[in-house]
Amino acid sequence: MNTAASHILISTPVRIVRQILLEPTELAEWNPAFLSVKGPTQALIGRQYPLVARGALRGHWEYLSIGESLIEGRWKVPGLTETNSWSLLPRDEGTHVAHSFTHQGALAAVLRPAFAGVADLRLDRLAERARRRAQAQAD
């Protein structure tokens, strides 16, 4: 089992960050693990959204829980299951985001080095997407 965690202060409100996390078909635009995620645009707990991950691995994404300050999900491809969480706490005009994930499976063990720094990369890309979204909403 591989576990990683990181956190960041994003300079946009919780509602914007939460909205981005709840757009399943747009996850591949900022999550480096995914090439595409298909299905309805609405985030539904337990719904399996077909995905293609790096390496052309096919599987699915699903939301395990959707709360105001905590969103949990899981994605699976052959040999790898990731369970992840996103904790959102308001800080002044921004959002403190803590992200963690755990990998299980034979492929997870082989790819462990490839996932070094992925929590930070996901948070950086989420922050940039949130910044652009906030700017677009302000215009």
C-alpha cells in the first residue's frame, strides 16, 4: 500500500474549489493521472464514471462521499485502486485544501516511484484551475 498527502492554500473561495472537484468529466483537465473521464457531468455518489488513465489503462472513477468540507473518491484500473480525499477549509478569502490518497494493488507497487509528488502536482493544478475560474467569474 502506498500513501501520499499534501496541502495548499488556494486564494479562491471554498465554493469554487468544491465546484471543480465535483465536475467528474473535467477531472482529466487538471488531474495528471487521467486522460479522460466520461459520463454525466453531475457528481453522484456511487456512480461509476468510465475513465482512461495514463498508460491507456481503462477503469472507473466514483465519488464515495460528497460533503461541504470533505469529498472522497476512488478510481480503479486493473492492478491499481486509489482511494482519495479532499478536505476544504475556508481561510480568509481562500481555501486550505488537504489532499491524500492511498494506492493498493500489484500495479500500485510497480508504479510507486511514478506517483512521487503527485499530491503536490494535483494541488498545484487545482489551484491554477480555481484561479482561472475565479477570474472568469469576476469578468
